Amino acid sequence: MFEINQGRINLALSSAAFAISSAGSVLLHVVLAVTVFGKTGSSLMTSMFVALQWLPALLVVLYRSDWDRGIDPRVRWWRLELASAALTLPLLLLIGGGNYLAVAAVLLVRGLADQVNRINKTVAARVLFPKAKATHYASFLQTSYHFGIALAAVVGIATAGSLDIRWVALIDALTFVVAAGLIAITRCVEKVEEGGEPSPPRPLAARVAEYRSALRNDRRLLVCALLPPLTATFFQGTYSALQPIFPIQKLSLDSAAVSASYIIVSAAVLAGSSAFSFFCKKYRLFEQPFARTQLLAVLLSIAAAALYFGAVWTGSTLASAAQFGLMVLVFEFVWMMGYTGIVAFAPKGQLGSVFGISFALGCFFASVLATLTGALLEVLGGAYTTLIGLLMVGYLSILAAVVLSYSPSGAAVEANGRVVEPS
């Protein structure tokens, strides 16, 4: 029988907050990206604009990544939502004048608050949700983020050119306020280990050493912590650069196909994250022998790489769209495996640091590869098959090296409130 308890209430409220605030942010980014490409026609400039939205994650982690310490993460969550709302308001003055450099600068500053909160939301999963349900509920929480992305992409494409971009910025600011209100009425169900005032940021070298130590001590965490940055870099970083370019340059379609690609990605991301959430709940993925989880990640990665190559190789619009959508779905499933594995296996007090550093690495390398992809396409023209083929070989080679480093021997580690023997 379905029982309403505080954990489920928190899941509903936090998921709604995450979806609403992410929808507002992505809506603004989608409308701006379409506007920039429409006015400049430059694949390099468009890819650089796309890359800018990931840069704050790296800057945040350079400052600090141990957001487990200090105040209650639930309180920090709603405070940061209000800070993001305030930082969005200057866009109302800048955005109408077409000064994209100033707009990018404001978005960069606001992105710092957003990225701190992105890490903090993962930390909050351990106090908002019951210990035995934290991993599964965290995967549903992440799915709500992708639901917001999907909603924003559809609305953004439907309203591009018809809705004043300043209204989009105002809507974005209001979504942060609504999200803050929803989080303010949640209640913690697990003990909050507050340390009074937030501790001073520790040196980056010490945090990186702690990160490496955590991954070295539990090789399952190593595999899981590297999946998000690897997949984000080689898949999301490159297809984000290709979306405004490939349909027009390779398939000889018009801008409507570019719009369709955003909707395909949104639907595929939502389907992939939702499928993983239900799969993880049904099969208790991280309570199984880890060799099975690892094998699943490898097989799905091979499938995603093959689909990506097929999408740029074929000359058929329908075949390309179908393979592209399936690739994104499978990539998202693998990304979610890594994210949820971090929640399951990160040592106590280090969840924010482990996730923060892994997420920052993914954002940084994805932004670099997105920019390089745009630059190479300008130089090489239509060399999509060669470019993606080489990238997928690189991805699978790195993944193979990570997987081969895993050893089933080691001490028992607590996951989902149970002691699980590495296997």
C-alpha cells in the first residue's frame, strides 16, 4: 500500500523545485542559443556560447567542493535559489540591447550560484530522504531535473522569435523564487550534521588528494565517479555543438530541423533518466555484484557509441534522427548509473566533494570539446564521420582502462543503509 510520509513529501517538493528552476534556466539558454546562431551563423561562436554555461562548475570546484560541511543543505538550497533569482534580474536591462558579452558575463556569475546549488542538491538527498531510500530517491530527483530540461526545450523552441527574450529572463527569475518556496516547506528526515558557520575553503590540492583517496579506496566509486565526466565530455559536449550545425550542413535541412533536434534530445534525456530510475528501483542495481553493473555500463557505452557513429554516417534524415535520439537515451542511462553510484558509494562527509569534482571535470572537458568540435567543423567542413568515429574510439578506450582497473577485492562498504561486499 502506498504510504504518504515525510520522505515522499520531500521527494515531491524537491523534485518539483528542481524541475521548475531548471526549466527556467534552460529555457533562457535555449532561446539565447537559437538567437545567437540565427544572428551570427557561426558554429564556433555558437559552440563557445554553449560551452560558457558549463564553465561555472569548474570555477566553483576550484574555490571549494566540500559542500557537505557548514549549514543545513536544505536551507542552503532555498537561499541559493533566491540568490540566483536576484542575479537574473540584471539580464532584463542587458538582454534587449543585443550585448551578448555582457549577458554572458551575468550568466557566468549566476552560474556560480547555480553550480554550488547543483552540488548542494545532491548533498541534500542524504537529509531529505530516508537513508534506505536515498539512492533511489536521488535518481528520481535527478530525473525531475531532466523533466525541466525537456519542458524548457519544447517551450523554448515553440516561443523562439515570438516571446520577448526579456520576458523569458523574468520567467527564469520567478522559477527560482517558486523553487525556493517549495524547498522552504520541506523537512529533514535524517540528522543534519551542522558545523555552525561554514568552514573556510580547504586548499584545492588537499581536496583533490581526498578525492583521489576516496576513489582509490573503493574502485566501484572510481568507476561510478568517472562515468559522468566521461559521458558528458564525449557525448553531450560534442552533440551540443553539432545540434545547430549538422542538420543544415550535412542533411541539407532548414532551421526547423535544428528545433526538432532540441526536442529529440529533451525527450531522449527524460526517457533515459526515467528508465534508469525505474530500473534502479526494481533491480536494486547497486546492491547487486558490481561486476554486473560494470558490464552493463560497458555494453550500453558500446551501443551509444555505435548509434552516435550511425547518426552522422547515414544520409537518411529519419535514420539519423532515430539513432541520435537512441544514442542520447542510452548515454543518459549510463550517466545516471555514474551519478547514482556516487550517491551510493561516496564516503560519509565526502558526497558533495566527490560529486562536485566529478561534475566539474565533466563540465570543463565538455566545454573544451564542444569548442574544439565547432572549430574543427569550421576547418574540416563535413568530416563528421571521421570526427565522431575518433571520439568514440577515444571514449571506449578510456572506459576500458577504467573498467580494467576495478578489482573486486576490498573491504565491505555501506550502500543504501546496508553493508555490501564488493564483488
